Amino acid sequence: MMKRKKFVPYYYIIPGLLMVLFFVYIPVISNFVYSFFRLSSYSAGKVFVGFDNYIKLFTSDIFPIMIKNNTMYAVISLIVQVGFGTIIALLLESKLTGRLRNVYRNIYFLPALISLTAVGLLFTFVYSPQVGLLNSLIRSVGLENLTQSWLGDSKIAIYCIIAMSQWQFTGYITLLMVVAIQNIPKDYLEAAAIDGAGPIKRAIHIMIPLVKEQLLVCSIITIIGAFKLFTEVYSTTSGGPGNSSQVLGVFLYQNAFLHDKMGLAAATGVLIFVVTVTISIIQIIVTKSGKV
């Protein structure tokens, strides 16, 4: 009877392990294997091509553009979503917000609740050159010479998409940081206040170091999201004009479902996986996560 009780906890773990195995690890391994084959969704046959799909991916004219766009998205998102989001969280948990702090939290978090596709369609209207809200606002203040086709300009299309994403996801990161700040023991802050530390010193020397783990989590979430970027681009420009706003996620989708190059799409998926995992590991090592 005692031996059976020892195995009871494992019975509860097994269903979760099976779900992770079948929905995460097996698909990842299968995708890695498929990346070495030429595949078609219209045929069950497959031809082994070795590293040919990877060579096509890395030698593609679009590859530098995609890496640049995804990297730029990641860097700007870290600065705005994690950096600015942390500052907002600190302000929300300060005495400045008073009794309205819950209202402010809801206002900041509201955009994160909206569907990505809906946000893409919304900002397509905002950026519209004829009836768009942005150009209308610019005209109303007498700066008509600054109006332009925002998503139709190859030089600024990707920046317009990045701006849209910052508006939507900064509130989400802010809420995560608010929860972390609320978990800081009040004794530390009270002791610092007694020693004469002002709000800024308390934030820099006590609050931010104590939420380091949450900052790391937010950074990893943001970078993974940057290299998985798909819906925001596909619902606005589909990678255009030309390929100026092309990213890895859209490239993967187009090759898999439009050009029927499943092997090349699988190789792109492997690249996204390797990049996100590598950056996450580097972040953990650099920040010395888990060490006191």
C-alpha cells in the first residue's frame, strides 16, 4: 500500500507530460527532420535534400531584410515594452496614482485584450493615406506636407507596424511588472525610506533588483514574440511593399501555404526556434538568473 502511495504524485504529472510531449517536443523534432526534405502538401512523398533548404534560406535576397526587421522589432520592443513598461509599473505603484491606480491599470492593459487581427485592421484604417486618422490629424494641425502613405512606403512600413505593436503590448508587460512590484516585501521599502532614500533611489536600488527575475521573463517573452512576429505584419502589409516589411514568420507561412515549399518553411521554423532559444539562454547567463 505504501509503495502505491509513492507513485500517486506521478499519476498527476503523466497527463501534463504527455501533452507537452505530443504538442511541443514531437512537433519540434518532426519539424527539424522535415527541414532536410523537399515536401509538398499535395503529395505524401518526400525527397531528402540535406542542407539545401537551409542554403536557400540563408542565401535568399530576403533573408537580410527579415533578420533586420525581426531584430529591430526585438530591440525597440525591449526598450519600449520592457523599459517603458517597467517605468509605468513603478509609477502605477507609487503614491502619484492615488485611488485611480486600478483604473490606470485597466486602461493600459485594455489594448492587450484586443485580437491581433482586429488591431491590424484597425491600424490599416489609421494609416490609410486618404481617410486615415493619422493623416487627418496631421492635416488638422496644418502640417499637410507630412502626410503620406504610411504602410505603402517601403522606408517606414515596418516602423509603423512596430509602433502598432508597442501600443498593444506595453500594457501587458506593465501588468506583469506591477504584479512583481507588489510582491516586494514592504519592510525593505520602509527601511530604505527611514534611511532617507527617495522614490527614485528606492526604485533603482531596491525595487528593480528585486524584480530582476520578472524583468528577465518579460525580456524573454518580448524577444520570442519578436521572432515569432506574424499576425501584425500579415494583417497590414503581408510583408510589403515589395519585401520591405518581410519577417521570418510571414516568410514561413508564405512558403508553407502559398508556395508549397514545406521543407523551406520547416527550415525557417528551425531557425526561429534556434534563435529564440539561444537568445533566451544568453539572457539567463548574463543576468545570472536564479543566483542570489
